[in-house]
Amino acid sequence: MPDASRDLVANTNGEITRLVERLHRRYLDLIRYELSKLGIDEINSMQALLLMNVQDRDVTIRDLVDRGYHVGSNVTYNVRQLVDCGYIIQNRSEHDRRSVRIHATEKGQELCKSLLELEMHHASSIIGEPNDIESARKYLRELERIWSDSIQFGRG
């Protein structure tokens, strides 16, 4: 006879996985709405999300891909759009001319500030205990680690 608690964990884990995907799409919708409110129509929500992952740090495009924030060729296209619209600056590395470092411009940092304020507003609306939120974060980090290990080490 199957272990009922194991089935519950498996079903809940599957539900959480699908919820994360829906939350990602809903978050992009929220960013799209905020961009519209701000009168920004030159970039899309995915580009704004990429900008949020850069913020005031100096990173390489490879860093964004390696961290799993964005996928390959789309990153290059989206970075080019952000550069063309004045949200980020890119510079070639002095040591490796193939490597490009990017960081947000003042215009980009202002947009990040607006989007961070939006995140803070929504965070203040969450009804829950800090321990519950921390537990959810730990669970999602562990799920990310398991999936990454499965891909990297071929464990399915």
C-alpha cells in the first residue's frame, strides 16, 4: 500500500511547481502594468525583470545566465534593447575582450527603485508570519538546488 504522506508531499510539490510558474507569469503581468502606469513603453516586462536582476551591480551577461535568471540568446537581445533605451551600460572587459560587463544607468536605477517600491508595497500586504515566509523561501531554494543538481549531475 502506498505511503499516504509520501503521496501528499509529491502532490503538494507538483502543485507548488505549477504555482511558481503561474506566479512568474503574474509577476511579469504586474511589472507590465507598472511600466504602463509609469508611461514606459520602450521596454517589456521581461527586460525590466532583467534590469532588476542587474540593478546597481556590475555583472556579466554570463553571470545572469549561470544564475538561471535568463536564458541564452534572449539575454543578449534584451540587454541590447536595454542599452538602446538607456537603461543599462555595457563595457567590454579589459582583460577578456569577449566578456561584456553591464550595469544600470541612472535611468535604469530609477526604474529599479520604482519596481522595488512596488515589491515592498506588496510585501507589506502579505498576511503571514516571518517564519512562514522564511520556510517558503527555504523550501523554494531547496527545490531549486534539487533541480539544478538533477540537471548538472544527470539525476532524474
